[in-house]
Amino acid sequence: MIIDFKIKNFRSYKDETEFSFEALDMDFRSENTTAIELENGETIRLLKTAAVFGANASGKSNLIWALYSLSHMVAGSLKYDVNTPIPYTPYVLNSKTRNQPTEFTINFIVDRKQYRYAIKFDKVIHQETLSTMKCNKAENIFNVEVNEETLQRHVSIGTSWESTLLDISNAQLLPNQLLLSMLGTRQANGLQNVYSFLATLQAQPVGDAIDLKFNSFDVAERILKSSDSKLFQRLRRLIHIADMGIEDITMQKHSDTEFKFPDSVSDDVRQTFIKQNKWEFGMVHKVVNDEEALNVTLPMQFESTGTKNFFGIGARVLDILETGGLLAYDEINIAIHPALFKLIVSLFNNNKSNPHNAQLLFTTHDASIAGDGMLCADQIWFAEKEDGVSQLYSAQDFDDISINIPFDKWYKSGRFGALPKFGNIDYIFGDNGTL
């Protein structure tokens, strides 16, 4: 489980900014938290769900993008060649930071051990550090530093490095490759579980969520895989109880040979078309007439945007609940009714549906999710941008906050900030033509 995540000089986050899943020590809404006992006897209370509210362009999505970038670098950097760019997107509205490295630091728990992983990079990896944490003290596992002039890296092994069979001191890696990526492919180093945790973080930026055609393909190819899978059966039941008038779902995978093309069509076009259309989904609706009850199956493309989006969200939620880990979802409630939105969040706070302590981080504009005691102060975060710089802050940062306040009403009234500030409408229709 993730404890906290720090970012610096990434997109709209100029200064070091921290997001935390640490929970308040209280019994109210205890189902929203879990107590993790570490192997050294320490106990950490962590949240299962957390929300980030804020205006458009406030920086909410960039928190999701940061997690996405970290996970993809860990998962894929070993496949980078010398020409593969690192996803380096610094804060560019300042002459100094646009040429300075980005920094990510993440604290997390795997197999009852607490770890801290940090990377510092621009077009190359400048530093990479992995430590174990005991009583808030870091014990180094490995540290990688790069000579700024020669770009040669130096690997030092810390006191918590456990492998006696693998020597990483002379690891042969390109300047854009991470040592942890390599360790994920090597036996006898004891860190494959650490690699797997970070490499499989599920971060869903809003761009991918809006692309519903890609969304359906990705869900089918990566998560559902076949109509006989357990996840697909659970997704069928989830959509059935969601009161959208859908009785069932059908799923079929077409083979490449089923697609016929004119000879003039290029191979690239063929492969793209096949990839986008090899999976076919149908939504089964119950129709009642005067004589008999019928079931009619409609293609997915005929369904509403909300239904299509709920399909993608539901599959990803069920997947992470089955495996554990983090699902970070941007604008999770796009075109979805607030009641369905609450249903999704509640799945993480139920011990039967979430036996592996999966975590959900989501961004939203829908403040209703914070009403009726659904979320506590430690689960509510806000993103706000001032002079082009984003900052994150928690509801806990405000005085006189209690568990009983109507968070949704307070947010809408502007007491927490993080709301859009509009100009005068007359300005739009002015005659001077200047901005």
C-alpha cells in the first residue's frame, strides 16, 4: 500500500508537493482505513480511498500523470534504447526550473516491509535510491548517482541489500534506464516484489478515460481476456445491479483472419483497424411486449457515454480489488450518476470486496461524494493553482474541521478554496477586441 508520494518540478508542480494516504487515528468510518502491521512490530493506519477536488487546470490530473510516469518508467525503462526519451515534463513557466530535474519520492509497504524509492531525472537519470524504513529512519538498499560531466553512474550497495548472489556494482545500464527495472528481471535479489508493486500501479489519466474506444479494447485485452474469466463474470454482475437496464454483457474476440481488406490497404492500417475492432461487446436488454419477454443485444457503440465509461471503470476497479495495489483514476465520474459513483468508492471500503487492501485515488468535480459522511477529512484533498503553480492541501489543514461538517456544502461555498474564479461575462462581448 502507498503511504505518501512527493513530486517536485513536474508539470504544474514547481515546488515539492506531498500527497498522503496516512489515516487519522479515529474510529469514525473505520471501514475506510486499514492497519498494517510491519514485520518490525510497527503499525501504520492507511486510507483505502482518497479524493482530490479542484477547478479545471488546477493540477489534479498532474498528480495522476506523476504516478503514471513513475510506474511506466519502472516498468519499461529497461526496454529503452539510446534514443528513447524519458517522460521529462518540468515546470516550464520559470527560467530556472525548466532546465532542472524532476523528482519523485514514494513511500509504500510491500510484504509488511516499508520502502522509500526516489528518482531524480531530466533527459537522463541523475539519481535513484531505494531504502527500507524503520522507525522513520532510512536504511539504504542501493543508491545510484550519475557523474554530471561523463554521465557515468556509480552504484553503491547499502546495509539493507540482501542478495549475496547478484552483484549490481557494475550494472551496465543506459543513462535513461533505472536499476530497479533491471532488478525486476533478475533472480536472487529479493526486490522483485518491490519492482512489481511500482510497475503495476494503475494510473488512468483523463485522456485515456475519454477515449472510450481505446478504453474498451484495453479493458478486454489486458483485464478481462475472455468471457470465461472471473473478472468478466463479476463485471457482468456489477453492471446488472447498477440499474442501467442491462441484463447481461456479451464479449467476443475476433481472429485476425476474420477481417478482410482490399489489397490497397497498408499493413499499418490493417493492424490498427484489427486492434480497434477485434473485441466486440454487446449489452443485453430485456424487452417486454404483450406476448412474451425478449432479450435484445445491442452493440456497445449504441450505449450511452455513461454506460461505456462505467464499463471501463468497473473492470479496472474489479481488477485492482482482485490483485491489490493502487488505482489512480482521473475524473472518475465522467457521465456517471452520483449514486453509481458512490457505489464504486464503497467497493474499496468493504472487506469482502476489498480483501487485499487495494487503494483508490480519484479526482473529481462532484462534491456529493464528500457528503453524508462518505469521506473523512483525511481522505479529502484539494488542488489549486496560483500564479501558474499548483499546490495540494488536505481538509485537515483547516482549523475547526470535525468529522460532522458537511464537506460537500463547505466546498461548494468556497470555504476550502480550489474553486474556479470566473471573470465578468461582459468582457467576452466587449468591443475593444483586446485581452
